Amino acid sequence: MPDLDKELTEAYIDGLRDRLNKKEVKLGRLQHDFRNLIKDQHILEDEILTIKHTIKKWKQQQ
């Protein structure tokens, strides 16, 4: 009977490892998405500054 307890414990631990690995994969994907969002934010901020600068130039030319 002790062997059955050991097998059940090992199976339970393996299940926990699998769940942890899946969570780590999800976390890695979220981190990747977050980094991409930050890059996109910087690009948008640069575009906004360019537009503001262009508008300022147009107003000065009028």
C-alpha cells in the first residue's frame, strides 16, 4: 500500500508541475505582450509629438 501512496503523491506533484509550467508559459506570453504594448506606446507618443510639431509649423507659416 505504501507504493500506492507514493505513486499518488508523485502523480499529484507531476500534475502540479504541469500546471506550473502552463502558468509560466502564460506569464511569458503576457510579458511579451506587455513589452509590445510599451513599444507601441512609445511609437504613438513619437507620432503625437511629430503631429504637434507639424501643426506648430503650419500655424507659424500662416
